Amino acid sequence: MEFKAIRGVEDILPPESLRFEKVVDTFKKTVELYGFKEVILPIFEEAKLFSRSVGEATDIVQKEMYIFEDKGGRVIALRPEGTASAVRAYVEHGVFAKEPFTKWFYVGPMFRFERPQAGRKRQFFQAGCEVFGLKNPGADAELIKMASEILKRLNVNAELEINSIGCKKCRPEYRRALIEFLREKVDSLCPTCKERLERNPLRVLDCKEEGCQRVVEGAPKITDYLCEECEEHYKKFKEYLNLLGVEFKENPLLVRGLDYYTKTVFEFKSSELGAQSTVLAGGRYDDLVKEIGGPDTPALGFAMGIDRVLLLLPEEEEKREGVFVITRGDEAYRKGLEVAEFLRSKGIKTQIDHRQGSFKAQMKAADRERAAFAVIIGEEEVQEGFFSLKELETGKQERVESLEELLGRL
RNA sequence: GUGGGAGUAGCUCAGUUGGUGGAGCGCCGGGUUGUGGCCCCGGCGGUCGCGGGUUCAAGUCCCGUCUCCCACCCCA
């Protein structure tokens, strides 16, 4: 085969595409219930936007971005995530000046140059939400409640883990304490963690290496180092989660891979997914809007991995719907074309068999297309001026005299 | 980027010590000159991922390469 989709990029054909749409539709309907409105954001941005927001030191920026120079000499990156663009748009259009708080959602492809695996493609799809202008812990709790509602409606079982990673006031102190602790045990750490120690010590906390995990068990906990404001926020946040009936597990080792997070972080994980188990995750990022050039504005959000949700969705049988028109002979075919258009004009999904094969072949097609009814027009029907209407589920067939009567029977 | 497994019909997979490639499902047709699903019969369908090598002879052995899967890593 000469042409193939490139590595890590895949086509989504029917019926999979129908399930994809169902996931997006469920997401949209749920978040709209909470007052979120859609933003449609560009797929590429100035590369600098991502190094600034996601973090210069992160793997996403260091080795996973698709970067190229356009013909105008601009350094462009395909977006590896959605939050950076949302924040940029929020600042660029002065949205903060128009409304006290903002709730946005977006859906679309993201790009990361990684080794492909199930649940990890180079082009993958996220549906995400962002909230700007709310510092209240109730907003955190409601956002997570909404996220759990989306998953529930999709019948996805996932466990929620939460943590607080503090703010720019208290995190540096914890960071110092952690580095100090880890330096003493440096010999027991894996090679990657030895490197992480100085540059990004929090990442050592969720290393899977057994030796590192044993070290981490005795390490200082971020939650013991939170400043008064962060501690109060975390406490209230948990209270509201309980109030809203959201089950969660506190995980003091939960840190996120992107630099912009502050205070609340959370992750929904599924045990049915193997290594790529995170289905939906996010957190608060109170400093990012200012970092991108806007006013000091608290914010929070999450993204859901649509491809991963799709892996968890059961395949279901397609429901019978609509009409399939079967004809025999030229005059009947002409009549059939008219009937099909008539039914469509009344909002009824209708197909007609253009192949002019045997009744048997056409009936088979009607069944395969999962039509609810077959309208049969043959010689007899043309001569006497009626239609035969067959209900495919039951096999019952009846004589229908007019288009109006046909419509009434469907 | 590292380590491991796998690529044979549209799909799921057999294929022995190297000797002219099979099944089930699906698709098309017939059994029913006007009727789907169940059953029976027949048919279409293959560059054995790709390239090279060994051999009289390669799906099978060797080398390279691409893709998928698993783990590391990363993350939604």
C-alpha cells in the first residue's frame, strides 16, 4: 500500500465515529447545563506560548511538541494541550473586562510527538473546560462534580484523586524541604529521579520505581506545608465536594506534569486502561493569566481524553431507525425517489436502493442499514397505486393507500 | 528515546522438518420467477507489511526497515 496514515495518527470510521460523537455530545450537554459556552481555538500557536504556560522544563515542551517555522519566519507549534490557547484568547480579547467570571469549553485535536501506544496517539482528542475569575473553592468542587457527572453519564468508571500543591508563597518552602530530604537518600533514587531532584523535585513523588516509592513514603507532605490561604482553600474545597456527594481519595503524592498548576489538582483514573489510565484531569492555575499578560485572574480547568473514554465505552447495537425504500422497475424507482424525498422533508431518515437489484438483495440492505421500515414499491403497487409497508422488527407487512397514511404509520 | 511481542483475505486467525496459501465471519449470487434475520449451496477476494539476502525452491531461515501492541517514560 502506497499511502498510509502517519505513525500515531488514526482515522475514525463509522461506527466508531458515531461513538466519538456521542462522547462529545454528552460532554457538551453536561457542561452547558452548568453554564459553559464553547470557544473554538486555533490548532497552532506561537511555540513560545506553550513554553511560557506549560513550562520550559516539562517534557511536553522539551521533546513532545511539533514545531515548525512558517513562511513568514514565525516559530509555530501544533498545540499539545488546550489551556494555553484558552488563556491567550481570554487575555487577547479582554474578556476579563466584560464579565466577572467566564466559563468556556472546547473540543478538538491535540498533538504530541510521543511513542504511540493504546490510549496515547500523536494526534489525540480532548474536551476541556476552563473557568476564569473565580477564586472560591466552591468553583473547584463544582467543576469536579461536573466532571464526574460527565463520566457517569458515559458509564465510565473512574476513581477521583485530589491534592493541593500550594501556591507561589508556600510551594517554594515545601520544595526546599523536599530537596533537602531527597538529597540525603539520593543513592536510593533511580537515575531519572536523580536528575529531577534539582530541576523538578515534585515529579519524584509520582515516580513508579520501587526504590523511589520507598524513599517517598517518608518524605515531607505538601499538605503539611500549605500556607494559611491554601490550607483553608483545600479544606473548604473538600467540604464542598462532600456536600455535592462526590467521592474522592486524597493523594498527597499527586502532582501534575504541567508547571502552571496551583492549589487544587485532581485526576480521574480508570483501572481498565493499563498504563495510560488517566481519563480526565486538571486543576487550578491562579498565576497563568497574569503570566500570559493579563490581569491577576484566578482560573481552573480540566481536560478529558476522548480517545481514552472511547476505549472504555461498550459497543452497543445500532437501533433501528427510519425507512428504506425498495423498488422494482423504472416506474417504481421514480415513484420511490419521490417518496424518499417526501419522507425526508417530513424529517424521517430515508434511504432508497439505487442498485435496482432483486427484492431479496434490497431487503438485505434494508436490514443491514438498520432501517425500522421498508417501503416496497413493485409492479403491483405501481399498477394499483398503493405502497407496501413492512416493519422489519416484526416482519408485519401492510397495504398503505397514500403518502399521508404512510406518514401516519411510521 | 529504551526494552519486549506481533504483522497472512475487508475482520479474527490457522499454516508442520523450506516444496504451487486455508478456515470462520463479512460481501455477492442461488435455494424462494416479489421480501431481511436462521439454514443449505456456490462465488468474489491475497504483492503472506515493505526491501534485500541464503536456497533448485521462502509465508516459513537471515539482515534491514515500517507499522501496531505491551512496559518504561510521558500524560488526557
